[in-house]
Amino acid sequence: MLYKDINQPLVSVILSTYNSEKYIENTLQSLLTQTWLHLEIIVVNDGSTDNTRVLLQKYWNKGVIIVHQENSGQDAALNHGYRHSTGEYVKFMDSDDLLNQEMIATQVKALNGSKEHVGYGEWARFYNNQPGLANFTPLDYWKDMAPIDFITARPEGIMLQCGSILIPRELISKAGLWDERLILFNDTEFFNRIILASKGVIFTPGARLYYRSGQSKSISAQRSKKFFESTYLATCLMGEQLLEVEDSFRVRNLISNMFQYRYFDMYPRFPDLCKKHEEMIAQYGCVTIKPAGGKIFKILSKLVGWKNAKSVQFFFYNLGYLKLLNRVKRTH
């Protein structure tokens, strides 16, 4: 069933894209075939250097608003797109994910005119460009929940992925735009603010996001110092935001675990950042997670402790990287 009535809410879908020539057309097609037709689709090309700009041009005639800017990062691009938007409801999306045809209609109808609640849909990962293999296994937090209950539904945190969420414009005005200092965990921090500014999350069964995964060059796969600096700042901000609402074990547990996860990831690299994470973990003091790893890592951890096991792991990783680098130099 198609829904097109100018008296119904306009939904703005905003995408930031950078060098996404492989996937952008599939993503746009999943938007152009939505059953909710009262849509405003805005794509911000963040200084792409591949064929993305050329591919986008043909969608101009299909009603897609194309905005070009110099490469400034995802948050700046999304903010730029938002300033071009006029919808009563807003959905931010990554340029390589997909929606099922009924997603936006399902979420708009579920919110039923509310400007104080957030719509949250189903999501599942897919790999190797095969969305048909995505497995939408129900999760325990896929239900209507109060803001803090939803955010702290799991001690390790929940999935706050752009395309799964529909936001009333008023909540963005209240909570603020994307923090342009952040390059990782930026979506987690942004949606944390949005949800805290709301009166709760309305789960929208049948509204499905297909989340493309397994791309080694994606931002979330990076491990440089600037990326860990971003996750550190984002987690600090989230801790402050949550404690203003509720100072409890579940809040401190969530933030402690978020710091601990990144500490596990980066150790023993970046000693100064490791020190900062140790201080924040001690400050929140409610860690309930343990380091994860393969069979050899688990054995070493039992014998010499996880830090020494990580140091050994890091040594051999670097050794392999140096061998590869030397091999590349010899072939040139």
C-alpha cells in the first residue's frame, strides 16, 4: 500500500556519502521504493574522489536533493544535510545500508503524530552484498521502553544505528545536532542525547534496516589513535549526559564497560590514552566485562594475565605487519 498525502507528515531522509560508488545506488533505490511517498531525500556528498558524484547526478531528476561539500567528515555532512531539510520527522542513514519498503510508513504510523517519542526498528547485519541472508533475530530490547531503560537495556550497550531510528524534528532542536568533534561513536553519542530528550522509544516491528557489515575500510574498523580519542570523548560525554538524569549502578555499569571495551581494544598502544581510560574506569567503578579473544589469547590470559597476553599479541601483530611492509618494498 502506498502512502502519499501532503497532509501527512513529511519525512526527511539524510545521507552522508564519501566514496560509496559501490553501494550508494542500492541505498537510494531502497528509499525511492518506500511505500511512504511523502519523502524528502537529501544526499550530502562529502568530497568523494571516486565516481560517487557522477552516479548521484542521475538521481537529481528523481527528486533526490544532492548537496556537495568539501571533505569535512560525516557529522559535518549530516548537519549540513539537516539544515537543508524541512521534514517533521528525520531519519539519518549511512550510504551503504538498506531499508525494507515499508520501514518509513511503519515507523510514521507507529509514532502516530507524537513529537516526543523516537521510533526504533528491527535491524540485522548482512555480508558480501547479500541482504537476503540477513537474520532478523528478535532482541530483548525490541520493545517500547522509557529512555534510560532503553539505553541501559544491556550492560555492554545497545545498537544505535542511524537508519533504524526515526526522530521528530523537535527532539533534534532540543538535543542538538551531531558533534563534529567526533569521528567514531558519533552515532552512539548523538542518539544517546536524542533518546534522553524524548519521552521514550516506540519499537516498530516490521520496520527493517539491513546493516552492511564486514567492510575492513569502514570507519568503525579503524584502530588509529584519533579514532580512540573520539570514542573516549564520546563516552565521556555520554557519561555526563546519563548521570544528569540518573546516577545508578546500571548507568555507571554501562559507561564503565564502554571505557573498558576500548581499553581492551587499544592496549598496549597509546599509553597516554590507556592511562585516561584507566582513570575513567576507576571513576565509574562498575566494570562487569572481561577481555575477549581466541583460544590462544584465553590460555595466555590465564597464565600471565590479559595485559601481558595483549602485549604478546601486539608484538606478533607488528612483526607480521613489518614482514608484509618489507615484502611490499622489495616488490617495488
